[in-house]
Amino acid sequence: MQNFKIENPTIVHFGNDVINDLGKVVSNYGKNVLLVYGKGSIKKNGIYNAVIHQLNSIKANVIECKGIKPNPLIMDVNNAVSLGREKQVEVVLAVGGGSVIDSAKLIALGISSGGDVWDFMENKRKPTAAVPIISVLTLAATGSEMNQFAVVQNPQLKKKLGFRHKLMYPQHSFLDPSYTFSVSKAYTAYGIADLIAHALENYFGKGEATLSDRFVYSIIKEAMDYGPALLNNLGDYELRAKIMYAATMALNGLTSNGREFGEWGVHSIGHILSLLYDTAHGATLSIAYPAWLKLMTERIPERISELGKALFDQSDPEKTILEIENFFRKIECPVRMSEIGIDGSKKSEIIQLMIQNKVGGMHYSLKDKDVKRIVEYMFEG
Amino acid sequence: MQNFKIENPTIVHFGNDVINDLGKVVSNYGKNVLLVYGKGSIKKNGIYNAVIHQLNSIKANVIECKGIKPNPLIMDVNNAVSLGREKQVEVVLAVGGGSVIDSAKLIALGISSGGDVWDFMENKRKPTAAVPIISVLTLAATGSEMNQFAVVQNPQLKKKLGFRHKLMYPQHSFLDPSYTFSVSKAYTAYGIADLIAHALENYFGKGEATLSDRFVYSIIKEAMDYGPALLNNLGDYELRAKIMYAATMALNGLTSNGREFGEWGVHSIGHILSLLYDTAHGATLSIAYPAWLKLMTERIPERISELGKALFDQSDPEKTILEIENFFRKIECPVRMSEIGIDGSKKSEIIQLMIQNKVGGMHYSLKDKDVKRIVEYMFEG
């Protein structure tokens, strides 16, 4: 076991009607609130009104920042930073899924630090402060509500990068499972694929950490046992709660304690597909994970075998990958590029951008020939 | 799933040589440090010197409070409070196991609030502040290093009570597995029994929380898979680390999220045995848990069956209890009163004090006849 620190300051309010505490919590940080959200679905499902009601109850000055894209863009972040600085924002309140919360985190850094936020992503400049971040989660997937990560893309540079910083933990996150009732079947499934991928990225990280492995199995089993039922009952509170809680635990530190770092190679591959085809993040992962695992049967068959034993009660690496693929198929997530409408003529474009972006995880590096094989697997069959 | 809050402010520094950061961390809180420890084993194994070296490096004024008993006493806590108030202590530094950390937490409340700390235990008075608490853990067992609980006994009143308060989370806890190398085989085993009991108390709490159940299984399996090996290799860092981490996770909130509350009936029974015979806490639990479970086969056979399926791959409640007993035997923890030298003539004394103290958990109440049957089971066979 590697040395590690447990330090997660996010206070999670989980359950039915937790929104009722939002106003009081926000008021502890300030009156000038930057309300960050996406394309407006929260106006249809009543969440926007509930949030505004809370903010009005504390007489907050609400500055709206809407239109964050599902694959969030750095220019939207930078524009929000300018607005936030101009309006002397004291709290950034994210109402949405991972893309909104990730953007809000970077906006909060930018408001306190100024300049181009992309500089942080490229490690050209270090943030020194952030205004407090509060989130109201509307999509179970990324775990951003209880971690220090943010991912954003820069279409000009054709880059999608992740960034981590202690200042980016939300102070408070409000997780009401009923707030995810209106998430479509497809996006609910992508969220499930995403949380499984997060658990796996930690599982394939560097360093032996047996209890963290067991937590990985627990989270993936929870998702596999209840995910399919949820897709047939999108308005079931208990099932929404199980998946929401699993997604939060998949990437809040729990699955990485005792490891030097996670793998994250599959995410870097997935980001390329989002950059090129604006594919939903979870859908890129259900395609890329089996492909990456197929390559890894040569390097780490025992590790894949252990996973198979724990999840499917069999230890054959190939069969383990097949089981994972079958699960993704069962929840109607794509496992091949053809299923997202991309044909084999695009292989070279994908390979080129993957090599240019130096895809490859923190633990298992990928040579050009490895990248090519992964791409072949993504199209195969 | 019940509504819940995740809010655990303790920063855990886990691993080899984490003590090197102690001085810097303490200096963030103050110079006047009350150093709380037990009967002096830390002077033999070098831990005391390492701590003093850190405190000297920041020119701290060290006020010593030694002699905390394994089953800690309220008078020792109150004496330390007087000393702490007189010396204007700014930080309470606990170096020890659960008894020392629990005492330190109560001392920290007392220093800020004054008066008799026992008033808090009996809910006669509410604490409003506490000086910061820092712990250096030397025994893997109670999880006190990362929670808000403290247990202390009052021999005059023949009571051993638990108390929880948000102010009692340590600010920082330092967990170096090598700091537990010198813990005896017996106390290492009691620690393992204790952590398993903590996971079980949450498992048998009120409310369905499937992922928390899986975390319970994970923690217990970790303890059962590696505990016996540790007892044959007391100086093995990796095994010490696994058990230390499992003990912390067993009672830091992780296993109770989504439940209304834990059970804790077995602990209340165990406390009676400690009160009467000064039995080590973990040893009381390895006796009391099987006995309590035997009674519960009539009330909650399915719940015990689920546990059996997850831990031992069989679903018979009686066999599950036998497996748990067998595990405790394997690690040489007592499972019957005779094994701690108490014969059947003491039954009525035990029953009387159990009834007088109103033992019985938060979820499953125990009538007088239930208490008698549990005591019978503790002596039986």
C-alpha cells in the first residue's frame, strides 16, 4: 500500500428535498451568486425554479451563466470568468451534471485568479485561490460533485484535458435522486458506463490496495445489479438513489486510497472521440474500455482475471471483457464505433489525433502500435 | 435509502513516516499542546520520542497527561480537563488507540466548555466548542481516529456510555502502520474483532442501503482474509496497513450512509462485560456478537442469510453464525464467557447489570427475556 491522504472537504447532502437547505448554505458564503447551468433542461423539470426560490429566500443577487455544453468548452468558462469578475461573484453555484460542475470549478478558479483558465489546464500557471463552489447535481455520472477534477475541451487546439486541484472541491453538493428523474434512458446509461469506467480507472492504477479493490467491485456490482432495472423504471427513486450514490463514490477518492495513481488511459482515448464527433462521454468509454482491456490481456492478464473473479465469478480475462461488453450492450451503450455511426474510413483520423494528443494512461503507456490496435478493436466485429 | 449527509472533516495521513508532518500540522493550531497517552508503552517503542521530536521542532509547550486506561475512565478525563484549562491548552494531541483518542475528544470538549464532562454523556448539557484534536494512532481497532464518537466509563455509576458530537472529529489523524508493530497478538486480534463488530453494527442498522452493505462485506472480508496472516506476522507492514485501513473505514460513516442509524446493541452488551470484569473491548464483542445473532435468527433470518451469502457463500443463518464464531476462534478471540475465565455463577450479576443499563440496540430492542437468552448463549457450549 502506498502512502495516501484522505482529505475531502465536500459536504454532501443526499436525499429527497435536500434542496430546502440550499439557501441557508449559500448564504454562508455570500450574496452574489453565479448560477451556472446547461442548455436549459432545468427550466423544464422544475429544478431551476426550486433553486431560484432558495436564492430568493436569502435575497441573493443571481447572475446567470447558462449554455454550458455537455462536452464543456474553455471559451464558455473564460466568458463566465469575465462575467463573474465584473459582477464580483462570491459563490459559484453549479446546477447540472459533470460538464456544468466541471465548468463551475474552473470558473471559480478563474474568478479568483484572472487570465485565461486554459493556462491551468496546460500547467502554465498555478491557481492560488477559488471562490466557493456549491453544486446541485442533476445527472449521476462523473462524480464531480465530490472531487477535485475538471475536464474541459479546447476546440481550437483540438485538446480535451483534465485538471485536478484541491481548490476545486465543492464546499457543498446537493444530491436529490429525484432531480435525475428526467434524465433520458440513454444518458442514464452513459452515466452508468461512466461510473463503472471511473472505478476501473482506479482499479488499474499503480500500487496494490486490496480494500480499494473491494470498494471498486462493490461499486461496479451495485451499478450492474441495479442499472438495468433503473433503465426500465426511470422514475424509481430508490434505483436513482443507488446509481447516484455509486457514481459519487466511484470517484471521490475511495477507490484510489493506497494507490500511487489511477490509470486514466481509457479516458484519454474517450476524450479523442468526444473531440472528433462530440460523442457523449459515457458512450466513448463503453467503446474504449473493452478495446483497451483487449490490449491489456497481454500485459496484465492476472489483474483482469482478478476482476473477473470478483464481478462474474470466473477468472478468464477474455470472458471477463466479454461480460463487461455484454453489460454495456444490455444497458444499450455502444461498444463499437459503428454503433455511434462512425465507419472504418475514420480510423486514420482517430489514430492521428490520439497520437498527436499522446493518449496513454498514467500507469500503462501506449506506443503508436498499441494505439492502432485499440482503434482496430473499437471498430472490430 | 434514507437521506444522509457526508461530512467528515478529519484529514488522514496514512503510511510510513507520516509523523514527519506532525509538527507542521500541530503548529497550525497552537503552541500549548496537551499530550494524552496511555500507560507508557509509547515510551518503549519509540513513538513517544518521535512525537516529542516533532513537538520540539515547533517549540511547543508540552503538557503531559498520561495513564489513560484501556477502558477509559471519566475521572481521568475530568482531571485532564482541569489541567488543560489551567495550562490554557490550544491543541489536544492523542497518541494511542481508541481509549486514548476517545478520552482526548472528551477532554477537548471539556477544556472549551468546563464543568463535568459526564454531563455530556448523559445528555444533561450540550458542548458548544472544543479545542482542536489531533491523533497519532497506535492501535487499529476503534476507528476513533476518523469519527465523532467517544466511549468512556463511570465506575461509580457502573455505566459505560458512548457519545457522538460533530466537534469530536479529529482535525488530523496520523496513521503509520509500523506504529502498530508492537501491539501484542491478543490485542491485534481484539482490534480485528472490534472492526468487524463495527461493520456489523452498521449492517444491522435501520434502513436499506445496498452499497453500504457491500462496503460492510468488503471491510469484513479484508479483515478475515488478512487478519489471520497478520497474527502470524505481527511485524508485516502491508498486513498491518490493510487492517489499520479497514478499521478506519469500518466506522467513519462509510458503512452507515443511507441508513437511519446503526444497531449498536452488541456494543451495549459488551460494555457491561468491560464494566464488570475489565474485559478488553474487542474480546467482549467476539463473545457477544454470536450470542446476539443467535437470538436474531428468529427476528431477522433473511438479513443474516444475506450476510452469509456475501461473506461465506452460503445462506443458512445458523451456519453463518458458526462461520463468524469460527473466525473469532481462528484469531484466538474468546467466543464464550468461560474463555475469559468467567463461570456460570456470574450469570445473574451480568443479567442484572444489563437490565439496569437498559442494554438493547437502537434498532432491535431487547426485553428482559431476550437479555437472559443472550447471556445463556454467551455461556453455552
